[in-house]
Amino acid sequence: MPYYNLVFKQYTSETGTLLTYGGIGSGGGIRSLTDKVVDFGATDAYLDDAKLAEMPAEVVHIPTVLGAVVIAYNLPGVDNLELSDKLLEKIFMGEITRWNDPAIKANNPGLTFPDMEITFVHRSDGSGTTYIFSDYMSKVSTKWADNVGKGKSLQWPVGMGAKGNPGVAGTIKQTEGAIGYIGSEYAFAQKIQTAKVQNSAGNYILPSIASVSAAANADIPADTRVMLTNSSDPAAYPISGFTWIILYKEQNYDGRSKEQALATVTFLDWLVSEEAQGQAEKVHYAPLPEAAVQKAKVILRSVTYSGEPLLK
Amino acid sequence: MNTDKITKAVLFASSFLILLIAGGMIFSLASGAVPAFKSFGLNFIWGNVWNPTEGSENYGALPFIVGTVLTSLVALLISLPLSFSASLFLGEYYHGTRLAKILGTMVDLLAGIPSIVYGLWGFYVLRPVLISLGLPNQGFGIFTASIILAIMIIPYATSLSTEIITMVPGELKEAAYSLGATRMEVIFSVVVPSARSGIIAGYILSFGRALGETMAVTMLIGNANRIPDSFFGTGNTMASVIANQFGEADGLKLSSLIAIGLLLFLITGLINSLGKFIIKKME
């Protein structure tokens, strides 16, 4: 993820501690953590109780930044597109197939639409972005919840797949009439048109640092495992979510040294601090709200080495 | 005498190692695929649902088998006239000339272009051309993937066929000429029949290559995990779905992907054996 690339480099240059990050997908990260070959993994979809039970030892989640999944599209000259929940459901389930459909026009009276086919681009690989997107769709559309559901990988009713956020972004950019969902940073970096999505208060919101931060004004449980989609905050962008780093609560495993464990939690403590969080905006992510930072710090202080907490 | 023994031992050891590796691969593919076949039975092979949603997971290989075989067959059909003409050009008509050398080099160059570069070219160059010709699905689909595959496999069929054609004994051709045969008659009544088995071998080889091609296909086929609804529709192939979904897969999904890998392995092996059988029959 662009955020991790940025802050990891900064941490290394400031402290000299070498950090490497492999962007292989959260599945690979979780697998590597299970096999205990990495210090920590990262994921956009927190491990549910069933998955947690499958891990060899207790795992804790540290939220690190807030991101948004945007609805990106390619319609030259058609800006400020507003898509209601119903429209999203109909488009992504294949019931509306052309841009000049009267339903889209009715929702956007000020815009003119070409008679063009709608090409839905989804992910061909498993992804946390898909998880956040489908979690939102399941909350706002019972049809979607019944027929498609939520998950990192889905059986899509219509559309074509592209690999990775960059793949989807590239395909949308190259294909007139395309629409899809991508992580916010890719939409902004490639200057792809994004649609306004209607949140639960009825307001049409464009994804931005402010609207994504508003989505985090929710009750965050102590273990920070919560989905922030369809927030009740009237200013919130409804397809937002945390991303987490996961690590073992008890750090003394497989001959792991205390220094290594201490270095890991010290780094993570820095990651949720103001200094690192201030970098989030550079890559179009939103910093963690104070409530989440506090909970993260509490969790970090519960991480132990041979039973003794590493941080005070 | 000692060096003889040592050489023999080294040769035996290397051959044995290769056998071990090949056997090991088949074994790990098979054992990885067992959970999938346990859950779905042989219905996995003709199951046409690929549903990775948690809670209702159901996997079947048919959409991918269809996609793979369809794209490879169409690619073979498209490339056949092109590579046959090229091999006649290089091996018969202009054999030994400078023109043939240049063309031969260009064809070999095609073989050296990495798959991902083909995919890139197909995405940014071929697709817009097909869109302007009125192709649906924004230029993604079985047809586009087949075209790219056809271009990729031309060099394999061409170089093998050219070799075999040039190996046809000169006496045969001269005898035919002396009987009054025209150039065309010599080629189609003498050269091609004698080179038949080699030419077919070339096509089997290129078909096998097309079956396993991954990157170029995955960028152009649309990655829709269902049986294509039309010739210009989107679909997916075995190699492509593995490449896409392997990273995030675990449990039953991982086993299903490995099972697809095993099936691809078996299909490719089957095609190669079929090729050998045909060649034997023709000799």
C-alpha cells in the first residue's frame, strides 16, 4: 500500500531500523504470519472469530490508517455523477446496462449521458478492497446481500475482472463507459472520475480526507475490529474502512529475540503516532481518529514477550 | 576407466534427479488437489460454478477448461495459415535467400517477446483497434485473447515446419519436376506429405504452448469466471484464474486452484501424447 511504502521509508531513514514490506495481498500476509515467517501482516479485512481461532496463537489487530473505496468511472464530460444505493445495486448486478438509462438520468437531472454500454470492472483476485465494497453493498441492498454477499472474492453477476487495484484503475481509465471500485489513492493518483455516493443520512458525499475521517466517528470496540461502512454520520463517506496490521500477542515464539519484538512494537507505536499519521494525507488516506489511536496504543501495550509487556 | 564410470554416474544421477523433480511435482499437485476432489467428486471437472463467497463456496473447473481449449483452438486455427505460409516461404520458395534470413529472424523474435509484453501490446494497441471494429465488451474476450495467442504461437509452428520442409530430400523434388510437375504440385504432392509428421508436430507443440499461456491471456480475456456466452464474450482460462486467485486463496479454494493446475497438466500431457500418436500413425 502506498501509505506503508511512504512511512516505512521514513521510519528507516529516521531510526535506521530496516523495514521491508511485500505487497502480496492480505491472504499472503495472513498465511505468512500463520507460518511465522514475518513480524506482522496487514489486511483490509479483519480476521473474524473463526479465522482467529485457526491461527496458531492469539493475534491482535492494530488499525493503521483510514482509507476509502471509491466508485470510479470513465465518462468524458460527465462529472459530479451521483449514484444512489438503488442505482449502485442495479448497475453492479447488471439490471441497468447503458449509461443513458432513465433511472440514472432521473438521479442526475443536470447531466447528459451518452448511449454507451456500462462496463463493470471488478477485481479478478481476492482483495480487502472487494471486502469493504461488498460489505457496504450488502448493508444497503438486500438483493446484493442475498445474491452476492460479502467477501474478498465473490461470484460476480456481471462484469469483467482485472488484477489488483492498479489493474482495475488502468482498465477503467482505458475503457470508455467503464465503472468500478478502487482504493481511493489509485483514483486520485491517476485522476480518474469518482462518483458521489449517498450515505445513510441521504447526503451525496465525495470521498475526501474529511468525509472518510467522519466515517470513523463510530463505536470502536476494544479490539478495533469493526467495519466502518454505511456510517450514520451525516458527513461521512459511506465506503470507508480501517486497515490493520496483525501480529501475535505473545511475541516469544520460534526463538524470536526480545530485541526483534521490541523493535516491532516500537515501530507500530510510532505508526499510530501523530508524526506517521500526518503522512497519510500525502497518499490520499485519512489519519486515524483519536479514539482509534488510543485503543491501538492500549492493544500495543498488551503485547508481551514471555508474558511481560514490551511497552510501558 | 574411472572417468568413464564417473561420467556414467553423473549422467544417471542428473536423469534420476529430473525424474524425481517431475514425479515430485505431479505428486504435490495431486495431493494438493485431493481436498477439492473430496468435496466435489469428479463433478468438479464439469461443474460450471465458481463461487468463492465465504459460506457458499462451490468450485467447478468447466468454465476454465472451456476457456482454455476454446482460446487455444481458435489461436491454432488463426495461426495455421500464417505459419504454414511462412514455413513454405522460408523452407521452399525463398530458401537460402537473404529475404528468408530476415523473415526467419523476425519470426524468431516473436518467440522471444515476453508474454507480459504481448499482453501490454494487446491491451493498449490491439484492443482499441478491435473496439473501433465494433467488438463488444470493450475489446476484451475470447476472440482478443485468441488473436494474441495466435501471434505468440506462430514462431513455434513455423520454425519446426521450416526445418522439416528443408529436410525433404532434393532427389524426391527433382524426380517430381522431371515428371513435369509444377511448383505447386511438387509442394503439395511431394514436400508436404513427406514433411507431414513434422508439420503436425509443430502445430501440436504450438497448441500445447497456447494451453498454458498465462499473462497475455489474463490481461485480455476479461476474467469472467463463467462459460463464455458467445464467441466474442468474456471468459477465463485455467492458467489465468490460477494466476489471479492464487495469492489470496486458502483451504478449499486453494485446493480447487491446485486441482485446476493438475487438470491443465493432464490436458497438456494428453495433447502431447496425442501428437506423438498421430505422428507415429503417419510414418
